[in-house]
Amino acid sequence: MKRISTAISRFFGVLWFAFRRLRSAPELTIGMLVGLVTVVTLSASIPMYVEAANNRILREELGSLERRNRPAFSFMYLYSRLPGREVRWEDIAAADQYLATTAPGTMGLPLMQSTLYVHSDLFSLFPQGTDLYGGDAGRRAITRLQTGFVRDIENHITIVEGSLPGPAAPGEPLPVIMTQDKANELGVQVGDEFIIYRREERTELVEAKRFEDEIRLAGIWVATDPEELYWFLQPSSFDNVLLMQEATYLGRLVVTEQPYSLTYAGWHQIYDGGSVEASNVRRVIGAIGRIRAQISILLPDVNFPISPVWALERYQRSVGLQTKILLTFSIPIILLSLGYVIFVSTLSVTQQRLEIALLKSRGSSTPQVLQLYFTQSLVLGAISLAAGIVLGRFMAQLIGQTQGFLRFARTDPLVVRTTTTSLQLGILAIVIGTVSCLLPALKWARLTIVTFKRFLARAMEQPWWQRYFLDIILFGASLYGLYMLRQEGALTFLLGGQGDPLQNPLLLLAPTMFVISIGLLFIRVFPLVMDLLHWLSRLLPGTVPLISFGRLARSANYYGVLLLLVITVGLSVFTASLAKTLDTNVRERALYEVGADVAVDEAAWIQTSGGVGGLFGGEEAETEGEEGAEEEVTQLYIMPSSEAETVPGVKSASRVVSFGIRADTGDRGTVIGVERATLPSVAFFRDDFAYRSLGALMNELAYGQRACLVNRAFLAAKGLNVGDALNVRINNAEGTRLELTVAGTIEMFPTVYPPELAVGPQLLVIANIPYLEMQLGYPVTGQLWLDVEREIPTDELQDGLQEAGFRVHSITNALEQISKEQGRLERVGLFGFLSIGFMIISFLSMLGLMLYAFLSLRQWTIQFGVLRAIGLTQTQLWLLVILEQTIIVSLGLLAGAAVGIWMSHLFLPFLQVSYAETLPLPPLIVQIAWEGVWRVWGIVGTALAMVILGMIRPLHSIKMFEAIKLGEAQSL
């Protein structure tokens, strides 16, 4: 008991001492708290946002099902007779038993409704008294109807005449009910009796005996509420079905075991999906799969026409892609935050080296020193964990309100909650953060007064990572990762969410390793550059440059802040460029798919007139026989594309047509007819689509009506050049021949995608529309490409085009597709995280610089006293501070921006994000976000100005003897 009390007392003593040490250096404590809270917040916010966004995506997917007038968790199972296979009631009964008892437990959701519908094949309906064996055997039947039952239908119909069918006594007619519409059509009344008849059949696939039985119309019914969820089929679907009790149907028809007596069974079940969330979707999909597998065993070739599994799987693919996207782009930011924690911890331990030496001289052991730092880390970790979890929810909300990079708006907020995964990741982050805080302490925990004095007297030694060439190793690993990315062509798990991002972690870490290695290499080279500048400064007048460059060449104190600046600025530029590149690519992909702002699918007008005329006009008819006789001819005409420019909101228009073709060499491809004069003003065209501008290419089409543009890859594969002839045939009934001349080359053209499983380059030809019409012999229609004002609605545009005389089939608006794509929660999460990451990186770089300056103020104070003692003026000392801080910050900003731009060009082409499993077109082109460069430079520049002002004022007021005395105390 005494040992326990002693241990508790010792623990609280260490805890109290740790609190005192944290309070003694509030700036370091706050700096480390900021870093640890950032790590926890980032780590916890990702699963929080993913879970909230996934729930909304799930609701949207399920809502799309409910908008089809049925609950989201509706299921239908259909089983019908196929040639050579009979439907047996024993199989149906087994499946019905399974769906009613076992399936709900497997699904794990409340079963709200279950309906079974069974019917037979068609029977001929004859009036009562018809002699089917005698002279009436050839009499025509009144109609042909099916027989069957629908379970629980009596609670959902209204009997307008008669009553519900009762049980059938042996030898009595079968009581049935009929829909009111069918009864009115046939003119039958309640109480009428009929004969249902089926003749004998003998074929290779079926053998059925003759059947007849009497029925009595017991009632006429209508659906009580046709919109009720019970009606999985429209009530009119039962017009041709004579419904009876289930027992009657089984006892009088199914018992005959004839193939026509039972041909169809369908189940409709509705489950309550209110409890389905992102966390249990995988279980629900698995349960649906097990149920379907079991039903398929009981009923081979059963169909599943209605099921939420497609929406759930689509949701799961979206979730998988979103999670992998956030994981990929969060790694650099989280690692940077951990690096910041190590940076601040290093500053803290460096400032406390003398204190550690004094503790060791007073009898403290190395484990006790480490225990003290470990306790401090635990205190900071506990505070950071609590604060980070709370802030993580706010960050997840903020991510959900992102409209673009660094653009936020008030939208319908996500329902964010703290999840088990967020807590687990938060705890993991704080454990890693705590270890990061302890790493610098491990180096200095064995320090004593003797070793401390020896360290101060020793010349500057290389950091451990330089001695072991860690920078070169990381650089080599990042280059190998880049090589693997080039071999892969892209991070495949970002294309449709397929694949495991952790299968090859090097691909994930390659960009981060690259920026860290370049930063470390820069630190390795920096002293050499300062040595050169120090030597050159001897040629300059004054002592300030000489002293400044000499200090920078010999001191290692600035390594941490310089490395932090290079990495943070580099990642800031990379993050901003990534956001700009992906944003631009979303717009370009939509425009490439459509071809222009708007694509209008049109059709020709058909005009029938007297006289024999060609397709483009009429000629006088030649009469044969009766004078004045005329033949009717059909003419096709289309509106000129220029007429579309009269529609409000349309700036310019051009017509584009497309046909499949095959060359004389057997190669297949596409010919696109264009209006060369107007196409450049409307079409989306990028510099990499051809070696010349679109206007210049259209001028090449003006060389002759047979002139065409052909994709360069095809020409190279076939050994053709500009000026050669190219003969192709259009894939129409006539095989219209086009004799073309190659006038130029292109690489890509909007709306043209390579076919799947294509082998070799596909033929792509751009030709003049007038030549195509001349060869075909009639005006061709295709699409109108429009350049429109952004605010014009599609419906208004369609109405305007129809009023102008165009025959519009459909309109595809690329601008609306872009807006829809930008609103996807997957993209919102990506850009929200990039935006917040950019702000965090910029803030950490500014905070790191200010902490470094504040903690180096004591060293500056000592050196100020010495420099004043040897004769430097106050102004020279101020210039020394300004020059040294400016050199460090300026070189850090320049190097960081250069690294960010270089890294963007190297890695961004492989960070293509797509919801399809193939690389989208057009390919991604790196866009450097110069506005992001200026923004981060402005933030760090502001911090530099604050640092300089903050350092000059206290240094100006210090007395020389105070600085000398402080230096003596520091060297004790």
C-alpha cells in the first residue's frame, strides 16, 4: 500500500513539475499545442466528413429510387416458365417460406410488406353450356384470360358489385372476381357462369392434357387506392386475370400438375431502410447478395427487376473513391503538421539544454528526464485530443460548405458526428504526435554539464540526416516512385475508386518524400552558398554583409526554420496548383464531351409537295397518262446555323455532323463534318489538340472541298503524309465513297473518344460539310454547337431555338454539367480539404517563423552586446537583423516556390481523378496557381515584417552590460 501511495505521489509530483515547465515557456507550449491540435483535427475530420457526406450521398441514391414512386428498399423476385422448364409449386412454396421467415433476419431490416402474385397461362373463356366436344368445339371463345391469386388483395380493393370469392365446393363452379374495366369490356355481370378451357398440347418441349372447368363471376373490383405501395404492378395489369382464393387456385388448377396451370410467380417485398447508414451499407449489400443467391438456388433463372443493390453499389463506389481521394491528398498535410511538431519540440529542447544538464548534475537520471518530457507530451496530447475532436467536427462542416478552392458558402449543413473511426484516428495521431515530441528529447536526455560545455566549444557538426545521407536516400526513393507512376500512367485507385491505395505506399508517399528530400538537399547546399557569398561580401563596403553571411555560413540554428519554409511553401504551391489543375480539368472534360458550351441534337424538316423534285428543290413534273397528274415528293431541309444566333443568349453557332467510316485499308474510324468558317468561334479546342490553332486548321480545309484533317497517329502508322489521297466509305446502306486529300493533321478533337479494346490508332477525319452533303445527295443533320451566355437556362434556350425554326431533339449543356460536377460531394470534400490544407500550411509556416525568431531573440541579445562592445552602431545592428532574417525568409520562399512548381509538373499529371475506371479525356494539363504563390508569399512576408519589428524593439532597449551578463549565464 505504501508503494502505491509513493508511486501516486511521485506521479503527481512529476505531473505538477511538467505543468510548471509548460507554463514557464508559454510560447513553446502554445506552438506545440497548435501542431498537435492540427494533427488530431485533420486526422479526425476526414472520417467525420466522409461519414456525413456518405450518408447524404446514400440518401440521394435512395431518394432517386423513391422518386420512381416506390420505396427505396423495394424488392421484386420474378419466376416464370421457360421453354423446356416447368414451374412447380413445391419450388415456389420453398422460396415463399424462405422470403417470409429467413430473409428478413438475413436482411437485418424490418419487413413492412410482402406480397405474392401467382398466375397461370391463358385459358379460353366460353359461355356456360358450350359443348366443347360436339358442334360447339370450333366456336370462337369470348376472350382468353389467366387465372391466379394475389395474396392479401382483399384488403386493398373495393368490390363494386357482388362479393369477394369464397372457397369452391367440389363440383361447383370456381368463384372468381374480375376488374371493372374488363367486365365493362366483355359486358358480363355478377353471377354469370363460364367455362375456362385449354386444349391438349403435344410438342417436343411440352405435353399437356386437355382441361376445362366452370367458373362463376362472384364480384367486380377496383383498386381502393391505385397509388398505394401495395400495387407493385398497376391495377390495370390484372385486367386479364381471373382472381380467386389461394386455396381454390391450388386445389383446382395447380393440383392438375399441367404446365399451363402455373406459369408465373412474383414476390414484392418492402423493407424499412431508415436504419441504413454509411456504416452498415456493406452489411446490407452482403445480405442482399446472400438472399439472391439462396433464391437462385431454389428458383434457377429467377429475375430481380427491382432492388436497391444497384444504387447501394453505386454509392459504395462513390464512397470508395472519396475515401481514397482524401487519403491521398491528406498525407502530405498531416506529415507536414507532424514535421512542425518536431520542429517546435526541437526548438523547445534546444532552449532547455542547460536545464537538462543542471537536472542531471542534481542527480536526475536519463529515464527521469525522458519521463518528464513524456509527461509533458501526455498533458499536451490529452488537451490536443479533446480540442482536436471538437474542432474536427467544425472542420468537417467547413469542408462540406466548400464551393471551390478557398471559396466557401452557406449551404445545407452536413450532419456531422463523432465516429468510432474518428476517435481511433485521433488517438493514433496523438500517439504519433507524442512520439514526435519525444524524438528531440532522446538526443539531449543524456546531456551533462561536461558534455554541454564540450558541445558549446565544439565546432558545428553535421546533422545526423546529413551524415547518413537521408536526403539523398529520400530523393532517390521519390524518383523511383515517380518512375513507377510513369509506368502506371496514373494512381489507378483514383480512377473509379478501384484498387487499394496501400498496395504500394511508395506511390502515395512519393510527392511528400520529394518535397522533404529537396528541402534537406537545399539545407545541405545552403552553407556552401553562404560561404561563397561571405567570400564575395569582402569586396563590398561595410561590415554588415560580411558579418551576416559569415553567421549564416557557420550557424546551424536556422536549419529548422529554413527547412520548414521550403516544405510549407512548396506544399502550398503544390496544393494550390493541384486544386487549380483539377478544377480546370473538370471544366475541360465537360466541354470536350459536349464539344462547346451547348450541343443541340437537331433533325431535318420534312416537306411533302407536288411535282417531282430533288432533295434540294422541286422541278416540274412530267405527266404520263392523265394530264395534270402530279407525284408527291419529299424534301428535307434544315435551318442555317446562323439563324441560331438570333436566339437571345446565343453568341455564335456552328453545325457539326459525324459518321462512322471505313478506309480502303480496312481501318474503321469517324469522319466529322464541320462548318469551317464558324467552328473556331464555338468549339472547345486546346493547344495540345493539334500543332496549329483551330483557325489555322480550318484555313487548311479551305484549300479544296476534298481537303481534310487526319489524326497524326493514323498517318504515321500507315506511312501517309500531308498531300496524300485518303479514300474512305461512310457506314451507310449505300457505302458512300469519299475521296479526300490530307491537308493537315490533328491529335484530338472534341467528342471523339477511342473505342474500348481498340488495337492501334483509330482513324479520325475532319472534313467540310458541303462536300459530305454533295456526296450523300441530301442535307445532313447532326448537332448545333453553340457559344452561349452563362446565365441562359436550357429550357429557355430550347424554346428560343424552336421559335427560330429549328427542330430540336435534345440539348446538352456543358455549363450545367460543370456546375453539377462541382457540386458533387466527392469533389466538395477534395477541394474543401485542399483549401483548409492550404490555410493550415500557410499558418504553420508563419507561426514557425515567428516562433523561431522569438526563441532566437535571446541569442541575438547576447550577440548584440558583444557587437556593440567591439564598436558596431545601433543602425548597423538593425541592418544586420533585417538582412539576416530577409535572406533566410527570401531564400526559403524562392526555394519553396521552385520546389512546388517543379513537384507540380512532375507529379500532378498522375493525380487524375475520375469516376470512370479509365483515364478521362482530355488529359490533364498542369496549371500553376500563381495566385497561390503570391498569397503564401504575402502571408510569410507579413510574418517577416512582424518578426523584424518584434526583434528590433527589445534589442534596441537592452543595455550592453545586461547582454554580457546574459551571455555569461547562458554559458554556465
